[in-house]
Amino acid sequence: MKYLKKIILFLIIINLRITLFANTEIESYFIGTDYELNVYTITGEEEGATLLIIGGIQGDEPAGFLSADYFVDLTLKKGNLIVIPRANLHSIFLSQRQVNYDMNRRFKQDTPTIYEDEVVEIIKQYINKADLLLNLHEGSGFYRPEWEGPMHNPKRYGQCIIADTDVYLLPDKTINLKEIAEFVIDEINQHIDEKEYRYSFNNHNTISDNTIHIEQRKSASYYGLTKANIPSFGIEVSKNIPSTILKKQYIKLIIKEFMKYFDIQIDYPYIFNEEPELLYILCEIDNQKYYFENNDKIILSKGSSIEIKKIYTNYERGNYADIIGFGNKNDINKRFRIDSNTEIKVYKDNVTIANIPIRIKEDMEKLYAGFRVKIYDDNSFVNIELEDTLFITEAVDFEIIGTINNNSDITINLLGYDNKTAKIDDQHFKINSHYSMINRYAVNADKNLYQFIIKENNNLIGYSYLKVEPIIVYDLNLYHNNKLVVMSPGDTLYASYGDTLLIEDVEISQISSDKVKVNLAGYVLDYQKDAEDRGANIYLTEKNLINRFAVNKEKNHYEIHILFNQKQYAVFNLILEK
């Protein structure tokens, strides 16, 4: 067994921090799950307004949750902070916008049906305790009120402060959202030298029947404004800014100006910008405690039990560990019996900061580091280890580009894929997750889970898995009478005969949008392009629409379908009025 490590100095530091930030309380929910939720309340010495900061509600926007984390370590002279740095921990683990459904579109849901709803119900409780809500995001491109180019236009979200209206009138008060936001913007833009990175106010006008952002009525900020009746804003930093440090700097600058406006006064600012680093993990192996550092190797007898008791890094929060092939992404304080080689991955949020191999004595000759996959549609790469699952959206092209340790004796056979050669090794072939797979070889009832069989010199090492997931449609972008409209699946656009419609594009999960078809049922743009209606002005006249495709007896309700391989993945509604 590995060496016992002493951590006396580190424990002294931890105790100091606890004493120093005595006015901070933490409440934890869903402990031990992949969607564990931690909420921090910082109480000032004097009474004042309460600001709620939400980060990480969409897991592919790290600047939000990293910036929110900064404010947990403040102490306050006046006022209070409630900080939820990692609202959607599961999506942060996966570095993707959503897991089951976009969490920032679940605030209108009354009955919880998925884990996102359970988390949202907790967040709502804290919104109702606050006087101000800031929801932190990263958005694509750079928002501009008028079209300046593909990355600078009203459709883009980066570098803006979003509200649902300019002014919100209530019987007992008026909330002037534009005035508040423009105060903050005037202050922060003085500190931003790069003109392109300066901020603007973006009124989504969500409360109006004429809004193009009707999907935002399901968001946290809309709930905060219309249900809790507090000023609520979406804070967007551009994903196209190349520096994460700079993104965090802008978000922190904005939050501090909101605090200034609401007279929430900082007493002790805490600044810590080091890269995350594992110091030790404490494990209990067969009821004995041991400490391990990064790249230590844990040697076990077959059937030994292991439990990760605690992670020590140079950051107090956002630390998680996963015993690959066991439990979930959050395996702290869970005991597992180990019968085969595996590995402990230690994460700071969605970044791997340590790998600690676990090896069974009798299997040492079968050391294998995994294989690497290239995903062509988004030009990304992913490492797959034993018992890992590669999650691929239907129709995505990918390639097994080799083993991580370049072991030429390894063969990887994807059961259900025929590479059209005599080889049983499927490395270096471009594979399409829909057209290339023979689903009778799937190992589950849904016919979407396949096995990678991994061998070394024809001796079995183990298995990994491929799971083909359905296409998820996020938004449809179109222009109605030259006015941009962004629709979520199921939304309805009301138009009049004689109006014009231009379907621009559809936003979908992982795959290139040109692999799907966008079809206004009842309209034929080009008889040579079956069911594809993007890219041209559609004149909504009774002559141009074939009314047998209407879905109601009045013959004025048509549907826009998102299709792949003749299968429908989303429906958007169009209702015409004379």
C-alpha cells in the first residue's frame, strides 16, 4: 500500500479559512448525486439588500460558475449574498448545455418530472428570499441592436445584460430594469479598453405578446421578475473571447457594480487565481486509511473495497472524484468492491486535475490506458477508458484514432459496425452513428447501446460502450417579415396571409445542422430538394400553401418539422390569420 501522507499544514489552512469566513453558511441538497446542489449564504455585518448569484445553470458555460465561486469567499460589511455557483452540476461534469432538458427553461414547470425540475424548485425558494437576481451565462458572438455581421447582430448574446422588459409596473412599486442595467454598463465600460468587448443593454421584451424570445418565459430571470417581483438579469459574456480569465474578469466587474447600485458592501475581498491542483486524496481501503497524490498507483487485491473519503486541493469547492466504471461522477463517500483495473479521476468542476490508476495485482500485465475518439461534427476529441461510455448523437461521424498509449498490440472491435474488410480492428475508420451501425448487435432493449471489445494480442482486456442518443433540437431561427424570431420546440408563430417567412437555421445537439431537414409541411421550396425549406423567402399565401397539409379543420394551422432520415424530431407551429 502507498505511503501515509501528512497534511498538518493544509489542515491548519482549512481551519483558518473556516474561522475567517464565519459569516458564510452552506446548505447542501441531493448529496452524493451527479446533481448535488450547494448554496452559500454570506451575511453582512449590517442589514441590507440580498443579491442571488446563479452560475452553471448550463454546464458548457464555465465562466459563469467560475466567476460565481469567487463571491463565496467574500465577507460583507453590509447586505447579503446568496451564491449558487454550480446550479447544474451534472451538465458541468459533461461540459454540455443540458442533460435531460435545458434547466433554464424549467422555471415554468409546476410538477417535477426530471432532476432539473427538483433543482429548480430549490432555486425558486432562494429567488423568493432575494432582492436582486443575476443569472450568469456565456453567449455566442457579440450582441448588437442592429445587424453588423454574422457574429455581431441581435441574434447574438455575448457582452450584454439581458432583461425581460425596460420597466416592470407593480401595484406597490416600479422596477426600472433598463435604468439599473445602464448604470452598471456605464460604469463597467469605462474599464473595458477593447471596444468590441463593451457591454450593451438587451431588452428581450419577454412580457410582450410581440416578443421574439417567448422561450425566455421559462427562464430563471422571468420567474424572478414576474413571480418574486425582483429585478432579474441575465449576464452574458461572449464565448468568442479567447481568455477565460478575461471572461471571469468582466463578469466579476458586472456583479460588483450591481452590488454598488444596491449598496451591498464588501468587507474582505478574496483573490485566488492559481490553477487547480490536487494535493492528496484520502481513501479507505479495506477499512484502512491511505493518502495518495496525483499519478500515484493504487495496487489492490482482487475484491478489495475502496472508499474516497476526502479530496484536498488548493480550492475548497468544485472538487469531485469518479471511480471509473462505478457509481456516478460524484463517488466521494461511496464504498465499492474492485475486481478489475480502473482509475480515480479527480475533477475541479469539469476539468480533470488528477488521474490515479487502480490496478489489480493479478491483472498488471493487462495495463491499458484507453483509446481516443475524434468527433467530426464539432471537431472535438474524447478519451474512452475501460467501462466508459462514448455518448454520440444520432448521425454524428466519429473515428477511433488509436490507443492513448499507442499500443499497437491493441485491437478495438465495435460490435455492430462492419468496416468492410477482413480486420476485426475498427481503429482508423470513419463511422456514422446512424448509417454505419447494425442495431441487432445492440446490447440493450432500446437498440442504441453497443460494445467496444478491447483485446491485446487476442487476449480480452475488457469492454467500453457506445450509446447513440437521439437528436435534440434547441431552437429554430427564422425571420417573419424581416424580424428575427427564435422558437423553441412546440412554440407557435402567429402570422397573416401575405406575410413573408425566411427559415434561417436550426440549433441542434452535437451534429452539423446540415444533416437534418427543415420542412414547412404544405410548402414546396424546390421540388428537387425534398423537404428542405431553409434559405429562401416564403410568401404565406393560400396559393403557395397546400392546405391538405394543414392540421386543423380551419386549414390555417401548419407545422414546421425537423427531420432526419424521415424521422421527426421537433415540431414548430405556424397559425395564419386573415
